[in-house]
Amino acid sequence: MATFNLLLLAGDGIGPEVMAEVKRLLGFYAKKGIADFHTEEGLVGGSAYDAHKVAITEATMAKAHACDAVIFGAVGGPRWDKVPFEARPEAGLLRLRKELGLFANIRPAIVYPALADASSLKREAVEGLDIIILRELTGGVYFGEPKTISDLGNGQKRAIDTQVYDTYEIERIARVGFELARKRRNKVTSMEKRNVMKTGVLWHEVVGRIHDREYQDVQLEHMLADAGGMQLVRWPKQFDVIVTDNLFGDMLSDVAAMLTGSLGMLPSASLGELDPKTGRRKAMYEPVHGSAPDIAGKGMANPIAMLASFAMAMRYSFNMGKEADRLEAAIAAALAEGLRTADIKSEGCNIVSTAEMGEAIVGELETLSA
Ligand code: NAD
């Protein structure tokens, strides 16, 4: 039986509640002899601050470097609004992303048939939607220097952010995009603003070159990012994998998220550089949502984003694509049975708790695995 080492960082608020459902799932995989996931746990965010006065300790960082994948819940909450800036809960998450070099953020937007009416778009526009927004996560305008606000001395100030990309940063994210597309519908849409930005000119050139050299079998389309935003809400099914920079990816992935209707449904994966020795990448899997302090402790959280993030871990870190497909099918089956957590409730459906939803999904998995 394959063995993998996981670091579970549940975090704050609903983080531990949705992580409990991952543990239920791991119990199922161990019982069935499908895989043996060795787990370690650690504190991150507000809970780490309460215990150690930092958002993540050195010891937990060392475990994150050593494991095969980090499974992350959520951090933050009003309790920690006044802690020092460098120790705020989100600092733990940012440190993990930065030190593990997680440059590729994969956010699927999938519309399960049973939830097609939860989207703000018409059913026919989103039913069966399955696209990926691939966002460059460690470069671009959020990190470029100079990044300043200066006083011009005449009652005016000047704010500067710098959008900067080097060839290697574009090459590596483009390769991730083409590799993803090869395992899906074989199409990549690269989005930038080459009409007004130099980084867009370089982005366009480098993505095109990587395609021509290494991925001619994949269909490549270039689109200006503003037109891409429009197309994403007009007819999202035209896309397969969208690859774009940090800033445009931030916005376009939130737009794509809303196509699916609920924050409680959205998984994500962040991947680092391929290690040529092991053939593996550093990786972290987390739901897109936050710690939801408004519903924490009430057993109301939707565990699907967290469980679907684990499906991504099986697909991208453990080479268990079939098991990932099966877990996603189990989620779809539980929804088709009419089970809903409160955030996705609709008329005639059965409202269940976090644990009941987790239990039902594992039950469906049991049936599908029989
Ligand atoms: P949020 O995602 O926590 O919640 C937004 C709304 O969605 C809330 O009404 C919440 O109840 C609901 N929601 C979120 N996840 C849900 C789930 N799984 N099931 C059912 N309902 C769900 O965003 P927020 O309220 O803006 O932020 C709360 C805290 O989380 C803040 O401290 C914020 O900084 C932090 N945050 C953390 C992350 C992260 O850890 N990656 C991401 C976003 C926000």
C-alpha cells in the first residue's frame, strides 16, 4: 500500500471542523487499504499565536518542508484583529506559500449538476462547467519593487507598485498549464494585457515559445485579460485551463468562483517547483474560503471545499487520479441525493451538518468503491 506523509494544519474557526472530515476520509482509505496516509498536525494562524505568539512556528515550518503535502484549513478571525501585523493569522499562510515556493495556484471552478441553479448565471451557461484558473502566485505586481508611497512635498503623494516578471517565472507557470491541459481537454488560454503592458508582451512571447517548443499537441489561445473576464461570464464553458499572472489571476479566479455559486464548494491547490530528484513538487491544498467566524462551532460549515481540496492532493501529489475522480463522484452523489449544508440549501433539500455531509460523502465513496 502506498504511503504518504501529510501535514494537517486545521487553523482557526471552521478550519478544525472541515479538517475533521478529511480525517474521516483518511480513516476510510486506511481501512480499505487504498493508501496509508501518515499524518502530523500543527498549529497555524490565530491558534498558533495563542500558543506561541507567532502565526506559525519554525518546527511546523520544518514539518511543512519535510512532508509530501500540506493540507490546510483556514485561518483568521476577529479575536486576532489586534495582534502585531507580522504575527497576524494570514502571515502563517503567506509564509508557507513563500517558503515552499508555491508559484502555481490551481483553482478549479466546477458546477455540480445538482447545484447549477445556485449560480448567478443561467443554468445552461454553467451546468457541467469544469474549468481551471491557473494563477501565478509568487511574482508580479504584489511583490515587485519598488513598492512605495512617497510625499511629493506639494500636498501630493505618489504610490508605486511594480509589475515585474522574468522569463523563468512565465516558463514554469506555462508548463504547469500545458501539463494540466494534457490531462483534461487539451486547451490553454493565456491571458495578459500585451496591448498596454510590457510584462504582457513578454508573457505572450514566452507562453507562445514554450508551446511551440514543448506542447504543440495542446491548443493554445491568447486573450487579453479584460476580454477574458467578459468571456468568463458570457460563456465560461469555452475554456479549459486559463493561465494568467498574479493580479489578473486574483480577480479572474474570484469571478470564476462565483460561477459555481458558493464559497463552501471551492477547492484549491498551490504547487512548487518540480524536484528533479524525486519527481515531486512541494504542495499545499486548501479550501478557498476563510475561517467563517460567523458559523464556527455550530456544525454548519460545508466540508465539500476541504474534501475536494483533498481530491486535488490525490490527483496532483499522489498520482491517484482515479481515487480523486471517485471522491468527486461521491460528492456529486451526496448532492444528487438532496443533501445540503445550510450555505447551499434549496427548496425540498435535506439540510445536514458538517459531520453528516462528511459521513454521507464517505458513504457514497464506500458504495462507489465496492
Ligand atoms: P469567509 O470565507 O470566512 O466567509 C465568508 C462567508 O462565507 C461567511 O458568511 C461564511 O459563513 C461563509 N462561508 C465560508 N466558508 C464556508 C463553508 N465552508 N461553509 C459554509 N459557509 C461558509 O470570509 P470572511 O468572512 O471575509 O473572513 C473571515 C476570516 O477568514 C477573516 O479573518 C479572514 O481574514 C480569513 N480568511 C482566511 C482565508 C484563508 O485562511 N485562506 C481566506 C479568506 C479569509
